[in-house]
Amino acid sequence: MTLHGYEEILAPNHYYDRHFQTEAAKILPGEYYVTGRDMMLVTVLGSCVSACLRDPVVGIGGMNHFMLPENGDIHNPLSTSARYGGYAMEVLVNQLIKMGANRSRLEAKVFGGGAVMRGFTVHNVGQRNSEFVLEYLERERIRVLAEDLRDIYPRKVYFFPVGGRVLVKKLKQVHNDTIIQREREYGSRLQTADMAGDVELFT
């Protein structure tokens, strides 16, 4: 990770969005971004989920993009899936707090979890991701203002962290398998990732 003035970011892909006429950062699977600047965070979700968290008082917000590993029970806090999901959320929450957000004021909007990946061996991975993120936010008492989860379509999500606005576009006609392939590769990496050392930081 690199420190960039007053925002710490993981694997950023920056560009200027001509349609919205604003600086934007594209969030890929396994990445997150937190900022207090007036810009846009964008991601494309298949089975993965994104949580858009924001402190409305200080105007700091962030987005993550993650998927649970297949192995493990999301309801068992010691399972690989639950530990990885908790880690993915805590990294985002901790970075928001580090930049000046108050955990008790955080609000969430959550997206994704579509049934777009047929090749996974467990029951619908999108549903598991959706269930996990809602259960996590309820357990941490972070209020969910909006959600667009499950369904069968990929989604493109545009999040404006300073004001809290989110736009969601259902991708009903996807002419290539880039989204699915990217998530498959990400899912494969999760199977071999050793989260134990990192997760202990948040227990």
C-alpha cells in the first residue's frame, strides 16, 4: 500500500470519467479505496460484493470489492470464508477510521452477489457473499441505507463518497466474459491464500 497525501489506497486504477466529468478510481476484485475527495469510485460486480461505507458528517467514504473463499461456513467465525470476509470489511472500516471517520456514524450501501458464476462447486457463491455482508453489517451495527444484491446480472456501481450518492447499472447484455473470468481467477487465488497472519490483527 502507498500513502498518497491524505488517502491510503490499494492497487488503484485512476482515470478521468468524461461522462460524469470527475476523477475516478476503478476497484478490482480484492481491492479497496478510501477517500475524502470529491471523486467517483467504480466497480463491476458479478458474484462478488462491494460495500460502500461513509461517514456523512466528515464526508469520508470508501468501497471494497471481495468474494468469500469457497471453503468454510460463513456462519462459523473460525472458518476461512468468515475470516476472509471479516478481514476484507475490517480493512475498509479501519482505513476510514484512520482518515477521520467515526465508526459509530458509518452508513453502508451494498451491492453485488449475482448468480453469474455457474462453475463454483458450492451453492450459489453470490448468495453466500450477500448473506455475509449483511450479517457482518448487522453484527457491527452499521446501518444499511440501500442494497441491491443477488439477481442474475452483473452490475456496474458508481459511488460518490463525499455526498453518498450511488448509481447502479444492471449489465443485462455482457458480450464478453471478462467479469466472470476476473472473478474466477480471484476465487482461485483465494483458495491458496493464507489469511491467518493478517486476520489476527482484527480479532
